[in-house]
Amino acid sequence: MVNKMAEPLMLTVLRKVGLQEVYESFEREAITPDIISLLSKQNLQFLGIPNATDMMRLRAECVKYGKSKPQKIGGYSGAPKFDIDKLTLDSLLDCGFQISDIAKLLLVSERTIYRRMAQFGLSKQGFSEIDDGDLERVVSETIKDFPMCGEQMLRQLLRTKGLKIQRWRLRDCIHEIDSSGVRARKAGRLHRRTYNVMASNHLWHIDTNHKLIRWRFVIIGGIDGFSRMSMFLSCNDNNTSKKLPHRC
């Protein structure tokens, strides 16, 4: 009797929630069920899951197959803190998870979640009850006044009108009524600002790149504002302030 190879666990989970067609992208990025709760909404969209409902079902299913706690990072004082990414926490709140559910997904206490929410300025307020037709009308009126505003700016403008809308729902609405504007903003280029710097080493531009943060790779670089010369470029496992002083 020929023994068949066991099906990969990630494929089993995806098959249970009807998302087996995206398995190739999960396999390519070496995604396993224990880290699904640590991925942001943007990460899951990149992997081929654009629907917020599917994200919620996948996260809930992955809880049954084990999870890994966020790593702890130390500061200058006090006990090490759990390294919970703002984007991940915001995505879980945006998907409608309760605080207790988020705590279970990340294997931390509810108190830790509330502390991070306060730190990042996030809140668990209910979303506004507004049907699609009224939402499209309000968004259309706002876009007429601010034709080049993107999703984030539009979201803040709606909040000034007392409307809190899910990010995925607002994005769908923008693509529905302003698809040409979306393409125009994507095609737009950033123009370098004109300014004067007295001499070399008078002003440095320091920035970080977090696209690989789920694998704990944070790229930190510095450029001289006078000569545009690259002063340093390094890859670290976190973005704490003590990674920079020895460079400056």
C-alpha cells in the first residue's frame, strides 16, 4: 500500500475556509498558521485575500492550530514589552474583532491590548450605520471638494462629519465612484522638495523601511542633505531608538 504524503497544514487550514486557491502565495512566503494573527490587513491582501470577512474566518480558524507570542523588546527602563505592530492591531480592530478575541489571537492579556491601543491612539468605537447609497453620496460630495485626496485623508474628512467607516468599505466605495481618480493618484510622482543646506553633515535624513518587518528585518538608512551621499545603511531586528545613537 502506497502512503500518500501528508497535506501541508497551511493548505488544510485554507481548504477549510475555502481559500485553497491562494496557497501558492502562502507557500512562497513561508506563511504558517501560527503567524497569521501577526499579519496585518495589508499583508493578507498581498497574499491574495482582499475580503475582510475571509481574513476574519482565516484568523479564527488558525487559532485552533497554535499561535506564537509576539517577541519582547527591551527599553532603557522597565520590563521588556511585547512588540505588537500598530498596523496589525489596527487591522484586527478594523475587521471587527473584540478586544478579548484580539488578546487570544496574539496570546497576550486584554490589558496589554488596551495599553497598546492607548499608545497608538486607537479606539474600539462602533462604526457608523450608513447604507451604501448614502455613503457613496457623502464620499462623492467630499471628493468634489478634495479631488486629489487619498483614502487616509478621506477617512479623516468623514470623521469630521461624524462618520466612522471601515477601511475596506471605504476603499471599495472609492474604487466604485472614483476609479479614474485612483488611477491618477497612483500615476502621480513625488517631486523632490527644494531647500538649502549650509554644508556637509549639517543635515541628515534618517528613515526606516518596514516592508519585511514580519520577518523582523527593519532597514535603517541615513542620507546627507547637502551632498545626497548615503551615510549609513543597516538592517536590524527592531526599530527602537537605541539602534540609532551610535550612528549619529
